[in-house]
Amino acid sequence: MLNQVLSQLNTSPQYAIMGESNMMNEIGYPLPLSYIVVMICLEGRAVINISFQKQVIKANDILILGDDMMAVLSQKSANFRLFYCFLDKSFASEIAYSLSNTLFAFLHDNPICHPHKEQYEALNRWIQQLIHIDNSYSEHRKLMLKNHLQNLFFAITESIPAHFSIAKKEFTRKEKLCWQFWELIGKHCLAHREVAFYANQLNITPFYLSQITKQFFNDAPKTLINRQVILEIKALLMHTSLSVNELSVKLHFDDPSYLCRYFKRETGNSLSGYRKQHQRQ
């Protein structure tokens, strides 16, 4: 069943697909995963292997999985059900834009979150509200879904133990380079879109940077840079009245026409079209 959901997400213009499953057809096979999948156990219990670590999930547990993970459901109770929400890469990136790197590092090591009992009712209402937004709205659906999903991730961020810190966490050299690269993109993407710039900052070659980002982020460095630049452009279009000329200067593009071509190539939309669409929303 989940294979059909993933196929539908990949072959249609939809950016989020959600539903419920008893996972009857998924036992013993690697789970099909979109760029990001949010799963919440509704009932029952199951044993799942995530990146070769066996873990037990029960009702109200939240799973945040990415397409670079290996997840296999090995056992489940007869009454096991879960809610799923598959997100494509572009939409997941828009959701992640406002989130912290600490959250990503935490979820990398802790893909299963265990809410407290007093949070169960709120979590159930969150699911019902997400389904209501998905089924009841059209013009504002995407923005409402983005905000609602961000609220879940912000809530998880609030639950991260105080002692957890990226600075204190022990990474391999490759992992450290990847996180440093991600930090550098956030700081410099408005002015620098060249892979060589970031490789120089990290004192490694562009080829080596490409190898490690494909291993840990499942994407090439240029793809990651462009994705962040597009998110910055979208934010400026949504929250400022800067003209195309002013945007091109702020973003260090050679001329406005190149900025227009760049945005059209990466998103399929024109700058003015995207701004008008957001203004309607």
C-alpha cells in the first residue's frame, strides 16, 4: 500500500499525501519512504528496525523518517494502525526552512519520539486538524499544512533534552563536515552559490564535498545550495516588497534577468507569479 502512496506522490503534483494503514503488506520489507515521512502510531505495538537498530513503537509514538534511512517493520500486533504523511522534497524543504539544525541532528539519532501521556489528546487533535485541512481547503491548503506541520516539529524541538547539543555530540569527520557545510549554506547562500566556495571554507575539494553530501544528505552540494537559495528568495517574495532589481542586488545575481531564469528553472514559477500566488493566500 505504501508503495502506491509513494508512487502517487512522485508522479502527481501533490506535495503531501496522508492516510492510515495497518501495515499488513509492509512486514519484512524496507518501508517505501518519501523525502520526509511523518508516522504516528494510532493503536497497537510493532517492532521496527531503523538503520539496523531494533526499536519498539506503541500508540502515540511519532516516527520521523527520511528517504536516506533503512526502516523495516519486523513484527506488529493484530490491532496495529498508524497515520502517515508523505512529504515531497520541495515541500519538506519549505517546512524545514524555519527549523533548527539542532532538531535535524536530534532526529537523525532519535527518529522515534515518545510524547508524555498528558500530550496524547493534543496529538490526536493535531492529527484530526491536519486531516481536516487536507480535506476541506484548496487555495490556502499548502500554507495551512506547512504551518500545521511546522507546529509539530517546533513541539518536538521543545522536547529535546537540555543536555543535547550539536557542539557536544560526537560526529565522525565526514558528519562534522556535512553539518559545517549546512551551517555555511545558511550563512552565505545569499552571496555565494558556488560549490568551490564552500569546499574552500571547509579545506576540502569540491569532489570530496560531493561524495560526503551524497552519502549523508542524499543530494549533491549544488542541489543543497540551490534549494536554500530558493527558500531565501521565496521568503523575500512573501515578506518584502523588493523589486526584481532590488532582489537581484541583494542576492548577488549579475542581473535581474538571470535571477528570473534561475527561479523559473528551479521552481517552474515566475517571480511575479509566485508573489501573486502568495498574496492571494
